[in-house]
Amino acid sequence: MSTIQDVAKAAGVSVATVSRVINNSRSVSAETRELVLETIKKLNYQPNLLGRNLRRAETRLILILLPSISNPFYAKLVKGAEDVAHKNGYNVMLCNTDSDINRERMYLEHLKNRLADGLIFMSPEIDKDELTSISKRFPVVQCSEYKEGADVPRIRIDNMAAAYKAVKHLIGIGHRRIGLISAKNEYVSTKQRELGYRKALEDSGIDFDSALVKYGNYGFRSGLRAGNQLLSIDNRPTAIFAISDSMAIGAIRAAKERGLKVPADIAVVGFDDISFASMCEPPLTTISQPKYDLGCAAMEMLLAQIQGKPFETDEIVLEHELIIRQSTIDC
Amino acid sequence: MSTIQDVAKAAGVSVATVSRVINNSRSVSAETRELVLETIKKLNYQPNLLGRNLRRAETRLILILLPSISNPFYAKLVKGAEDVAHKNGYNVMLCNTDSDINRERMYLEHLKNRLADGLIFMSPEIDKDELTSISKRFPVVQCSEYKEGADVPRIRIDNMAAAYKAVKHLIGIGHRRIGLISAKNEYVSTKQRELGYRKALEDSGIDFDSALVKYGNYGFRSGLRAGNQLLSIDNRPTAIFAISDSMAIGAIRAAKERGLKVPADIAVVGFDDISFASMCEPPLTTISQPKYDLGCAAMEMLLAQIQGKPFETDEIVLEHELIIRQSTIDC
DNA sequence: TTGTATGCGTTATCAC
DNA sequence: GTGATAACGCATACAA
């Protein structure tokens, strides 16, 4: 494996000149440039970026921490972030934490050890204090999911308003007994969506009934289970709001297995608008987050930090949208 | 940001000693160790791995190149690879190429520039010669998808035998007119699956009919379109084999939209056993690849290369499995 | 326009 | 058990 030294020697110039050619710095004559370029090709020389990065004290690499690579929700977030990064000459690598705090810490070490210039949390596991402490020393951003109380810039949607809108939609088409499939975790989004559900009921003069709240883990199977629970109670709900599309689809399955028609017998609303939401049967009414834009905004905020630009705000809230499909209204 | 020098100075020892403490090298007295450790904590010192990696000429980082992060098929492959890597003290980062050859090349630079120790291709875009040339100079492996003729170690299943088994299953339950939904691309897996389809027909004395072959791009919508095409021809097929689950699910949708019953009127088989295959309606008969094991094997093969172990074989073929569900047999 | 020399932060070799 | 110091490969300030 040849080094810049080998190239210099072979071309009969100094390493400084070779370096200048590599970095397209001006002030090197056309002929020497030519000569160096030829030598580089001949020796099959590849710069060792460990040397350059050490010297320049930057890597132009951004890390994105994902809780799960199989969750389709993250694909577009990542795409947006990547597009912005590439436009600015940065590369992006994905780190799969599996929602495991130890794996998350492992990848955080890369940032702390100067192996990357910045990092985006898609769903942080570490607590708010650790988060704040890291943010004080390194460029980081929270995108979509976030920890309350952490002093870390974040991009998100208004989960409470979104859930409110979803439940109001159900109320608007005549439902009064509305089940909720939530999750038992510490995510802010979960809490906010539950709050939106309760507020929508309250504003419509509907009493909250804890018997109508069941829990899952965001997945299809847990939605199926929760759906079965909701549909087997005495005075069963006529509509269900689930805080994830996969659980909503599970609930639809539960209804069908009992011979109930969706939406005639039971209306269902999900959250996230994953690609399968429009493929399932019936197509799912759901809340769509501006995933691509969320990713873009997160990366822009991160790059601003890295480049030392003072940013005006620590929080950006993007708009969501209620997508009405046949799981709530037959047309 | 403090360096090893700062720690040494503050602790009143040499950098060599600090380095020894960091790396748990023996031959440092308990009290000095204690002292150094305290100083490290006090200064909030984090080793700069660019320095270490440069010096050691290794990064203990493996890159995995994915064509798409939203394709659920890759999640388990990655999990297997990660588990093996972690067990061996290596980290893994994911690179999303979007099946874009330029993006693939961008990430390959990281390997060539010594920013990573090895790389796994999940679905290479570059041609066999470039692939071979890289493999000569750096540790790389192909996992699942691969380029024919490239002299690069690979792990795969027998796509032809798998397709053969799928189609034989359809023939076995009485079908003679069997449609194929394939894809127009250069993937070896595509070619092999088509070959398996044709061979199964041939072995059963069924003539190949090109009118029964339609093409999609692996996605749901394209499967829906291809399904509609197949179901609208004069002497329509009674069964369909699709080379991806998403297309198979699209075909099922096409059948339902025409009022056809699955599997009574039309049986459908997919390929890959994505998680949604068991969630859709009816659950999909499909070929299951040992995804986790494929990932494990790929990483093991890669680490062997990195550690300079001579490997016995350049190709490992793992077993697939036909999962029979209600999309072919009503039970 | 080009070359020399220094340092980025670390590890490892060699003394003591 | 500890310290001084030479690399690792590169970019850049300064000289020429």
C-alpha cells in the first residue's frame, strides 16, 4: 500500500507538492500536476484519510442512530438527512442500536473519539442528563423522537395535535366509544399521543374510559392482541385509534377475524403512514409525518452546529397531515 | 478537548504510562494506574481514535452496503452480521447506497482510504471486474445478492432450487397454468429464480408460455400491475409465482379486486418471507431464506480475511425453506 | 511554483 | 515500572 511519500519519491517531487495536487490547491504548475497525477495512477495510490482527518481534525462523516433498521418509518427520514449531507460534502453512516442503551453508547464513542463530526439521534435511549452533557461537547440533534428536558436541539411534529386530529376525525363521523392502542414506554411521542386522544374526547364531552385503553409494542402482533382485547369487552368500541400503523393493521385483522366489517362495524386510524398503510385492506386512515423534511431539517441543524453557526431556535416543529382512507370512511 | 499529553502532564507521568493505562497493558503499578485514571476522569479525557487508528493501521470498523434501508429483507441479515462482529470486537456501520453506483463508490472510498477494515456487499452495483479488483486489495464479501464472475467470496442460497421448489409446490397441488412475476434487472438471483421456474415446468411436462411472464420492480404496486396483466389474459393462470413477497401481495390484491378468491381461484407464492408475509390476507406461501445465518456467515468470512486466515472456500450456500401458508392451500 | 520542517494524537520500541 | 522518542500519513506555515 503506497503512501504519499512513495508518490513523491517516484515522481521526484516533495510530499507537499503531491498533497497540493491531491487537494487541488492552486500554485502547482500544469506539468508537475500532470506528472504527479500519472504517478498516483501508476502506483495505485489511495490517500489514507486517517492521516488527513487527524491533521485536519475533521472527518466529514455524520452518524445517524436508529433504534431499528426494519422499521419502515425511518427510511425516508434517513433519505432526507442523507440528501442534505451529500449536498454539503458530508457522508452519512447508519448505526443500528436495536434500542439497546449499550449499543447506543458504543456508537456514541465514535463521536466522542473524533471518528465522526456529528450525530443525529432518531430515538435516544440514554437519559436527558447524559444527552445534555454530550450536546455540550459535541454536535448532536434529536430527530422525531426526543427526550424531554434534554438541552439538545430537536426536530419533531406536534404529536398531541396529530392524535387530537385523528380522534376528532373519528368523533366527526359519529363515533363516541373510541378505543386507544398505545404503548408502555417512556417516549414523549407516546405520552403526547395519549394526551391528544384524551383532549379530543374531553373537548367533545366524551368521558374517558380506561377500559378502552390497551397496550402494544408498535408491532402487528401486539396490535392484533390489543384489538382482540378491545373487541371482546362488553360495550365494545366502534372505533380504534392506534399510535402506530402496524398496530392499527393488527387491530383490523382482529376485527376481520371476528367477522366485523371495517369501517362499517369498526373504524380504525393509525399513525405514521408507513408504505403498507396504503397497501393493506382496507387502506388505512393515518397521520402522515413529513418524514423527508424532518430528516432534512435535522441534518441542516446539525451542519449549522458543526460549522459553528449560531442557530436561532432549539426546536423546529413541522406540520403533520391526516390521510383519510377507507378504514374510517367507506367510499 | 484534552489530549493524552494533557493527562500526562496533569498526572505528572509520561504519555507512555497514560497510554499503558488506557490499553490495560500490564507493567504499571497500581498507584500510578489509579492516579492516571483519576486524572483522565478529571480532565474528561477521550482518546482520539484517529491517532490510534493511524498508528495501529486498523479501525475495527466494518461497513455493510445496503441497496435500501426500507427493504425489510435486510434487517435480519444485518442483525446476524452485527452479532458476529460485536462478538469479535468490531463495530458495524450501515451504508445506504439506494442502488446508486455513485453512492456505492463513495462508500467504497471509505474502505480504500483505510477508514474501515472490511466491507460486505448486500447487493453490489459495480461490475465484476471492479469488484474483483477491490477484493484483491481489501477484505470484502458478497452476501445474498452477488455478481457472477466476480472473484469475491460470497454467501448465498440456491435461488434456482428455491424457485424450483416453489413452482413444484404449485404443480403438486394441481396447477398447470402458472404465471411468473419477475423483474428486469441484472441480478443473479433474478436469473436463477426464472431458471428454477422454467425447470419446474419442464420437469413436469408443462410448456413454457411467455405470455405468462410479467415484470415488476419488487414493490407492491408493480406486483399489483403485473397481477392485473396476468389475470386479464384470455386463458388466465390459476397460480402465480412472484420473485418477491411485496409483488406477490400486490398480485393477491389484483385478484381480490377482480373478485377472485385466493387460493380457490388463484394461488400465489412469494419469495423472501418478509414479516408482512404472515400478516397479509391470506398469509403468503413463500420461500424463507436463513437471513440471520447468512449475515453471520458473511461476517465470519470477512473477519477471517481481515485476520489473514486462509479460507477454504469462496462460496457458502445455505439452505432455504418453503413456508406453506393459506395463499396456496386453504386449511 | 516548490521544498523543508513541524505537528496532529496515539502506540510501541528501546532504554534505564 | 517508567520515560524519552520515533514512527503512523498527511496538510500546512514558512522559506526559498
